[in-house]
Amino acid sequence: MTNGLFSEFDDVSTKQWKQKIQFELNGADYQTLVWHSNDDISVKPFYNADDLKDLPCSPNTNATKWRICNTVFVNDAEIANTKAIESINQGAECIKFIIPKHDIAIETLLKNIDSETTTLHFELHFLNPEFTKQLLNTVSNNQHYIHTDIIGKLAKTGNWFNNMNSDIENFKSVVNQTNTFSINTGLYQNAGANMVQQLAYALAHANEYLNILHNECSSESKQHTKVLFNVSVASNYFFEIAKLRALRLLWRTLAYEYHVNPDCHILATPSKRNKTVYDYNTNIIRSTTESMSAILGGANTICNLPYDVVYYKTNDFSERIARNQLLILKHESYFDKVNNPADGAYYIESLTKQLAEKALILFKDIETNGGFLKQLKAGTIQRKIKESAQKEQEQFDKKEEVLVGANSYQNPDDKMKPEIELYPFVKTHFRKTLIEPIIEKRLSETIEQQRLNNEN
């Protein structure tokens, strides 16, 4: 009998590993194998137990409890209701309603949907406390989420819903009713921000809301306040796992300072930034690995993207494929059987620590210089994101970052002009804005425009 599975093997120290590597490199410096990501994260050629020393407590990811979400745009309440029920019958466990206007009939929208068993998310494209009150009176429990993010609206469009003072008052009214507010950190990722920026901006974004609410809420109310982070997950598999884990650690750190609920809800969606028009079936592979990162990173809810979302109107086929990807991960690949699956993984733990530390430094710099909203109004946030996006774009153009079917391994016979129903590129709207909006842009847009123009 042995005390452990590997007890007959001697421990190998970090020094011994480095010496072995240097020997295999014929005396070359071990540091030549260390590379740095766009986030300035150092990645070593090996990791061992020494890398677990002095790490912060691992976040509780509850990876057995993640839920499959289906997004439904509400243009007509009756049609949206039918679509939501069909999605639930085909495996969706949550529904995210995107509601563009406040004259939607709520009872019609939620008819025959069991809100006790199906979690509902409401993304409202308006700010109306009265509509929120009606919505809360219709759903039967408090396990639902109304996404309220006035700064996210400003960042994305360049304008408030009405004006700053009015929006803040309405925001406080809605949060007092719902005990919930949301942060659209997916905007930063899809615009090209690196991971450290995404995390720091998410934290600084949330801090603005905590400052607004600090003197408005009682101690009991603060303990029940829920924050929801809308996160976009890209294809850097292990980094994305670490990003979500770092987000939980950072939120917990900030929440303790304000004595608010340290738990957060993460709703993850695959990134649009790396999705392509040509060779569109590769988008299925990308969104599958991104969903896997989201699960292992501890996302509570996952809304997958249809593979044709950037160029084709909503359709049952691609939405079913997107939903089935998650169903396969849950029911055939057993991605719901282990809690905290990344705990103790030397590489992921090291990435989590580095991302959290660098994001915290950037967050403190933002706060020292007046806070997120001030830097957004000054254009600092936009400029930093543009710089990061340009760096990534140059890597794509040089094929240092590869998207199969777009900048490498193209199919010259692929014709997409007849398939395009939605304009898949950045749209320019000439309108007056208070600040420069943060613009989402896919990496492959320029090369796709050239290919479409060259099609016969």
C-alpha cells in the first residue's frame, strides 16, 4: 500500500524543471520559451505546485448549475411568446427577452411560461420604472433579472436614455424595485479591448453604480442587491476560463468594500469579434469552445450565438443548432457534473491571478483619475480600446492571429452575396452624441468586404 497514487515518485522542483529545459535547449536561456499575451500576461513553458503559492482564494464557480438560455427579440408579444415556449420545449432553461419599446403587452408576452421553473432575463432598450413595476407584478418570484445599465447605454450609443440626472434618478428607482443592476462588459470585448481592460472596465463600471447607490440603500437591501455581468467570451480557451474566474474575485473584492452582496451572476455569450461571414460553419466550432470556456470559468447562464448571426436574419434552424450545442455539452459531454473544475489547475490558477492583479492596477488608475464615467466622457476609455483593437487587427492582417476561412485557408469558390440578409459590417449613423461611442467591430470585416466586392 502507498499513501498516494504518485507517492513512489520523487517531487521535481521548479529548479530541476528549468535545468532540464535548458539542457534540452542546448544551453539556451529558459526565458526564451516565455511568451507574453496582448494583455502582458507571462506564459511559462511549464507550471507546477510552486505556482499555487500565495494565490487568492479560488472563486466558487458552481459549474454544475449553469443554465441554457435562448434570446428572443420582442417585436410582437404574441410571436415572441410562441417562440419562447418552443425554445423551452426544446431544452432552453432560461429566456432572455430583448424588449425595444415599453408598449409591449407583458401578460401576452409571458402567457403559459412557468416563471417558477424558467428563469427570465429582460433586456430593456428604454428606462421606465413604471414598466418595470408592471413586469415585477407579472412574474411570480424574484429569480429573474431586469438588465439596467445606463452607463452601458451611454458607452454604446454616445447618449443617455434622456439625460444624466434623469437617468440616474430612474436608475435608482428601478434598482430599488429589482435589487439588480447589470454591466455590459461584452461591449468592451467586441470592440477589441484586451482581457485586462475588460475586467478593469467592468469593475470601474460597477463602481460607478455602487457610488450612486451607496447612500440610497439600507444595509439589508445592499446584502440582497444582485449584480449581473454580461460577458463576451472569445476563443483563447484557457485565458477566457481565467477571465471569468478573475471577474468573480475582483467583484468580491469590490463588494466587500461597499458591504454589498459578494456574489454576482455572469451571463456569457460567445464573442462576435471573431465570427466570420465566409466559411460560416467554423463559427459553430468557435462558439462551442467559447461556451466550454464559459462553463469551466463559472458562468451562471450561457446564451449561445447562431452561427449565421452576423449576416442572416433570425431563423429556427441556426437557433436550434446553437441551442443543441449547449444541450450536447450538458447532457452528452457531462459539463455539468463537477463544481469548480478549474481549481488547482496550475496554469489556469496562474492566469487568474495575473489577470486579476493587472486589472486591479488598471482599475485603481481609473479611479485615481476621476473614475470610469469621467474617463468615458474624456474619450480615454475609447482611445485605449481602439489602441488594443488596432494591435489585434494588425496581428490578424499579418496572419499572426488566424481565423480559418477568413484570413487563412480560404475557399475561393465560396460565394456569400446571395446569402446576406443583414448588413454584417460596422454601420455609420450621422447623429449628434454627447461622447464618442464604443464601436463593436469584427476582425474579418475588411477582408470580407473585399471578397464580396470581387464576387462575380
